[in-house]
Amino acid sequence: MEWISVKDRLPEDNVNVLIKHESDTGPAVAPLIWIAFFNSDFNKWTTYWFDLSKVTHWMPLPEAPKIEKCSQV
């Protein structure tokens, strides 16, 4: 999967995606990566805790890993 610029395209409304967020306090040592969703009704990115204003890129969440069943001996 590749990162998608928010300038090129936004994800579907209210679908969780990975986002790259710029720090409000200057460049971060590591990129700030969150799980968030875009709401076009309010034209903003949000998590379940707070809104994010400086989202630069996003990508779909990867599929969950397949879990093998453990056999009892």
C-alpha cells in the first residue's frame, strides 16, 4: 500500500484509515501516525478522542492477520 496525499484524494466518509499528521509544535522526531477518519459533513479529520487539523497523507488499514487455531494435545 502507498500513502495518498490529501491534496490528491480523501477516503470514504467515516471509514478508519491510517493518517500522517504534522506536529503542531514543529517537526517530530518520528512521523505521527494515527488511526482516524474523515467526515465531509464537517470537513475535518477526527479520531474518537480529538480532531486533527494537519493531516497530510492517508492509506487504508491493512487486513487483520489470520489467526491459526491452536490444537489441544
